[in-house]
Amino acid sequence: MENKVTQLTTVHQFILDRQNDFPYATGELSRLFRDIILAARIVNRDVNKAGLVDILGNFGSVNVQGEEVKKLDIHANIQFIKALSRGGECAAVISEEDEEISKVNPLGKYIVAMDPLDGSSNIDVNVSIGTIFSIYRRISPIGVDATLEDCLQPGSAQVAAGYILYGSSTMLIYTTGKGVNAFTLDLSIGEFCLSHANITTPNMGSIYSINEGNYKKFPDGVKKYIKYCQDEVKEEKRPYNSRYIGSFVADFHRNLMKGGIYIYPNTSKDPNGKLRLIYECNPMAFLIEQAGGKASDGFRRIMDIKPTELHQRSPVFIGSKEMVEKSEEHMAEFVTPFADKK
């Protein structure tokens, strides 16, 4: 649910008005958001005309994750790093697309982690995709290059996180730890305007989102939870609806607004999970908790996990609080994740 917006408020005005929430704010974070928003507008423009220029299709290489890189992934990555390099507030950028840290400004106070174009496997078929970002305060002293320690902070240390959804309308959804608000790009004025204020996700939903094509590779606890979701129990409004797009931003956004659970578990093929802890799981965990939901790896809070490497992966169970807790109950019944695998 969200409060109805009755007057036009741009994201820049909204950020300025909310600076009073932070007594020691000096404007750096606001300027960092300005740079992210600028890059988002550029990427949105190029996503919308991608079929008309040579930025669709494969780039002909793989990223650090071993996945095929799409041309638009590279383009988005470049645009965000360029924008974050101009403002001076960012000390370093870490990206799903880059193996190493991009050191930007030794005087910057913030570290930005990002998945520049989530859902890129759907680019060529015009499915909604997005950008996920996360912001941390650096730990190392101002004036020297950012360090690996700056980038390996737990999700609980985030000062802001959000995503941009490039879909039928372009939306920016973010939190600074004071609730979740969404802004829709008004093309007539070229500004993101407040469209959904103080979003809270339903405590209980009716949607479960998982790639059931991998069912045989799932842990027993996940298989049992899927069976629970499919059982017909009218007084509990089951079975739930299965909805899976395959673009994390799109699936997450639907469930945030309507109520539901998104699951990308570990499998026999990917025993550590598939999604990236720093670039995908942590920012979405921050958002869902601020909206009243929950995010878990099946056993523990996502934002309590201390990363040990930049491209660390994690299982994720995220969405409406009661649904995530029920999935954890099913996971807890099994001591080992693949008890049936010989």
C-alpha cells in the first residue's frame, strides 16, 4: 500500500525537503542521488531506443560472473560510472560488470554498488529491466583511495538503496532508511515525480515467484514450500498464484506493490545461490525491510551477512514478512540443503 500523492513533487525537491530527517546532512548524499538520477535518465533514453541503434544483442564477451554480456549492460555500466565520477561525492564504484573496484575520487565519502542493468537476458525481447544501486559510507580515511574493506560492508551498513525500473513507465524507488518512496518519470517535463509515497508491502501476499524449471535442483525445504504454496486450503487463500518474469527488478516490484515472495534459492548446480549479495540482495533487502517485509537467505537475515568477496552470491527469500517466515520454517526442517542427493 502507499499514500495517494495529490501534488506534483519532483525527486530533487523531495530529497531537499527530507534533508531535515538527517540533522548532520551536508548535501553530499543529495548530490550523489543527482548523479544517479542523471545516469538513469540517460540509460532510460537509450533503453527506449535500443532497437533503433546498435546497442541490442551480445557484446561478444562474458562478465566476471561468467555470463554473456549484452551491449546495453556495458553501455549502462559506462554511463553510471561516468555520472558518478563527475560529482565528486563518490569514492569508488563496484559493479556486477567489473571484476575490480573502480576508484573514482579519494575525497569522496561514499561507495556505490550497482547492477547497472538487471534482467539483461530479457533485453532483446522487450521485457522490463532495471538498475539496482546501493550506497555505503566509506570506512577508510578521506583523501586516500577507497579500499576493499570499504566495499565489503554488510547490508546493515547501507545508507541508501534503490532501483530504477525501465518498463511501461520508468520509475525510481529508493530508501534512505526512512521508508520507501517511488517516483515516476514524467516525460513531458523530464523529471521523476513522486507517485507512491510511504510504500508498505502487504504482510501477506498471494504470489510466489520462482523459476520452477529448476525444481529438481532445489533443496528439499524449497520443494516443500512450493508444495505448500500450491496446496488448496480455502481458509488460507491457497493455492497462491505463480508469477515469474525472470527479471529480478520486475518480479520484486510487482511483489512489493501487491504482496508476495520472490525466491532464488541455492541449487545443486549453484550451491551458493545465483544472485549477488552486494549488488542485488542487499539493496533489495534494505528496501523490503523499510516497506515492512523481510529478506532472508532461508535461514538468516540477508543484511547481517558479512561479505568476503566483491562478487559473492547468496540465496534469497524476499517479500511479504509472513510468507518469508513460512518459507524459513520449511527450510529449517532440513539440516542439509540437498538431503535427497546421493
